[in-house]
Amino acid sequence: MTGTALTAERRGRELAELSAGTTVDLLVVGLGVTGAGVALDAASRGLTVAALDAHDLAFGTSRWSSKLVHGGLRYLAGGHLGLAYESAVERGILLRTVAPHLITALPSVLPQTPLVSGGRAALARAGFAAGDALRAAAHTPAARLPRSRRISPAEVTRLVPAVRRAGLRGGVLGWDGQLVDDARLVVALARTAAGHGARILTRCRVSELHGGGATVVDTLTGTEHQVRARMVVNATGVWADQLDPGVRLRPSRGTHLVLRPGALGAQVAGLTIGVPGETNRFVFALPQPDGHIYLGLTDEPVDGPVPDVPEPSPAERGFLLDVLATAVDPAPTEDDVVGAFAGLRPLLAGGADRTADLSRRHAVRTSPGGVTTVVGGKLTTYRRMARDAVDAALRAAGRPTGRCLTARLPLVGAAPPEALARVAAPARLVARYGTEAAAVLALAADDPALARPVADGIAVTGAELVWAVQREGALDAGDVLDRRTRIGLVPADRERALPAARAALARAGA
């Protein structure tokens, strides 16, 4: 097994190998969660793999999610039982084997306020009960995700103190999986794929894609390269139709606001609020380990050119705060918003009038030119999407598919909870790095300054920034702050941490 460290030196060496004429079995374009999953699936089957991205790991939609590994409550509400079951199965695989170090069980409360009718409350309880059945069918132990239950008004306000108490009839408490960070899942996937020999190459923009490879521009140098491959997978998500015109997408923007710590009191559980007038749409207020609250999300159609970094609209910001205000008192205002982010869902075009009603199921197609494209789906189901894409590419090439191994393949840093509890490092580091947390901590052995937070009020240490450059393929300050540590979700914090990021890059010679 090759080493899992991603470095600038390794990137340069592997890009030179490809440019010199090395032909790989599979070329993957796109290094979001699906593309990184494809690279790992193929490499673990013994295929030679090159995976490229025009920007960075998790640069696109994969870093803008709600950070949930969920069982599909919304899918159940919409009657999509098959999709909900698929989500529950994949959630169980992630929790038990693939990434238990990155996922914790998150309690979430759906309060029965005066705005929640008796009929809607009954429908919600039925949905939670169906979710419990799916969890059991997916063989996820109740010790990892407990069963849902009805709770009293007092317990609702203990878990989410800001819930409006007037007329509160109690609530339903459910459980789901919460990622410590979605981008960290992508980084772990990419590094694990690299450990199986995959060439993981960021800052490589594909200008032409065909069934035999691609023309690639190294955006760091401007040099053009020809990459040769026997099979090609297009996993560029919302940009997939730019490389495969046969794909019809209808992108949808999902926006989140970042609320300051304490904006909803001492919140210890997620808050689920039904959107007034809707039967299967919800807004979530999700507490984060650093105390911030992520409030999301919207579902707005996107017309015209797809931007590299979407921006939340004022209307979406207002919508999220307005829905939150129906359930809490006092209601947070714009003064409580310290950051915002938006991601674009690569939804398949369909007959529905609203993007909120379009299917979240993924699709795989192989073009007449031999390019296999995978689109749609959800972060939770990335592994299934990757498996289907690799199978399709192999079938199109007339090769045996072999056996997918990723359901039983732990990512770098993964270990059972009892093993993680024995790692000699702070719990915060273990939650982000798993069994590698002690190695991150050890970077400060010769320089105690690296053990200190990078700025007041920010828990991230200098050692984590150095690790991002030395092991995780970070090439500039944006990679370090926006996709390896996520400090950049709060712009004011990003500005304060920028000198530390530049110091970490200089220390590593990047």
C-alpha cells in the first residue's frame, strides 16, 4: 500500500509521470465526495487511477452541505421509501466501518408548537417511526443511533432552550449522523485512495475530455498535459454537463447561515422546524462542536452560468431567519449571523416545477464517446454512487467489474469508538483526525507554539495547519483555512487566522 500523505512534491512527481505517457486504467474528473469515492473504489479494486480537480479537494458542493449523514426523513415525508432506505444503509456503513471517527450521533428535536397542527404532528411521529424501522433494517445498532421518542415540553426546552414555550405541547426526539466536517470526509477519501496508489492531483483543469483521457492544464504553471486512460468518469457534479453535453441538469442552491455561539442559548440538540405551508420541507438549526449554529437550508433553482463559489441571496437569508422565528423566542436577527454559505445540488432535470420536488436519486450514463458521468445523489450516498459509476465504466470497457470493497474499507484515521477513546490526544483532535490525532499533536513536540490556537476564540492549532500542508495536500492559504480546517466559514475568523496559515505554508516550504 502506498503512503497516504498528499504533498506538493508528490503532486508534481505524479503529474510528470502522467505527462510522460503513463496510461491509467481510470481517469476521474472531480474531487468532491463522489469523485474521491470513485477514485477509492477503483483503486481498491486494483485499478490504476488518476483523479483530477480544477481547484482543490472538496472545493465545490461537497463542502457546503449541512454536515449530516442522514437517513432520509425528508425522503420519507415525500414518499421516496427506496431512496430513504438507501440513505439509511449508507449511513450505517459510514457509522460502523468507513468513518466512525468523523461521525457522531446528533439528537434533533421537532417541537410541537401552536403552528404544528395535530395532523402534522401525527405525520411527523409516523415519519420518525418509519425512520426507526429503516435504521433497524439497515442493521445500525441502537447504541449508535437510538430510537426516536416523544418528549415533554420541559425536555424540549432543556435540549433547545430557545424554543418558544407558549403553547408548546412537547416534541419528538430523533437521532441522525453528524459529520464533524464534510470536507474532512473528502480529504480522508482522497488520502485513502492515494494509499491504494491513486494519483490525486488538484489544480489540474480539464479542457477536453474523451473516452481515452483528457487534455489538462496545470493551473499552477499554465502547462498543458495529455492524460491517457482506458476509462473515464466525469464526477464534476453541478458542472458535469460542461464535459458531457448529453447530461441535463437543473441545479438548485441550498443556503446555510452561520449563527454566533449562544444565538439559541445552550443548545445541545438540533432543531427541526417544518416550513409553514409545506409537508416535506424543513429548516434545521444544527449545533456545531465549536458552538456555532448552522441554519439551513433553502432549495432555490439556479439559472444561467454555474459559479465556482455560489453566494446566498438576501431573500434566502430572510427566509431562513423567518422560519426560525416561528419556533424560537427571542428570534435571532442578521446581527447574530457571522457567516453564510451556499452549495449547488446537481439535480437531474425532470418534470417537477420546483427544484424542491426533483428527485435526489443519482444517475449514471456512459456517452457514445466512452465517458461515464455520475450525477445527482446526496453526500450520504456517495459510496453507492461511486460503486455504480465504476461498475458502469468497467462494463462499457468490456471488463469484468470485480467486487466493490468500500463497504468494509475504513478511511485513514478510522477506528471503532473504543479504539478512538484510547488515542492519546484531545477529544477535539480525535473527532477530526481519528487515530492520526496523536501524530498531529506530536508536531508540536519540537515547537510548543504549534500547540496553541491560531487566534483568540479559535480552537484550531498551528499543528493542524502544518498537518494540512504536510499530509493533506493543502497548497495555499485557501486550502488550509477554507477546506482543511473550515475556519473560513466565519470571515472575521479567517482574517485573523490568515497569518498562521501563511506561516504553516512557509514552514512546510509550500
